Amino acid sequence: MGPHVAALGMRFYTGNMFPKSYKDAIIIARHGSWNRSNKAGGDVVVARLNKDGTLNSLEPLVSGFLENNNYLGRPVDVLQLKDGSVLVSDDWNGAVYRVSYGKAKVASK
């Protein structure tokens, strides 16, 4: 995950909302670096493992919390809901975001 990037909350994804490639992958909230002039992290990533438990790939799931070397948010933890969506807490903004997968739904008037 790189030097000095604090990974706080992490959960194995066991839901069915996201594509099958997410099943049993680890969703990681990376709070971000605290002691670097060039900040890193401040995102949510998906780690996929090989059968022997070694890292196969690391890819972004939620980004945009770091812009022009300034934090706009700092992910702290992730929690999977029963419907397969994922909650991400952000202690920078005092917010919780729900991340879902699929066709966008618009509330009816």
C-alpha cells in the first residue's frame, strides 16, 4: 500500500451487488499519509488475493478525496450492508457514504 499510508478499516466483500470479481476481495479504507509532503492514500481500494494469500492486484474503488495535494476527505472504515452495498466513513467531513453498484436510481417525484 506504499510507505506511510494508513490503512484503517478493511473488510472481505461477501455480498452479491458488485461483480463476482469482488467476491472475497478485501475492501480497504486508506486514511492517507500524515507525515509526507506529497500526500498519498485518502481513498478506498480493492485488494484481490492469489490462492496462497499473496497480493494479486490493488485497484481503486472510491477516489477523489485527494486533490492538488490537499485532502477533501479521509476514509476511515468500510462496512458491507445486507443488500451488498458498502458504507464508507469519512472523519474529515463527518460523513458516511453508501457505495452501490448497478444502474443509477433516481427518486421519483
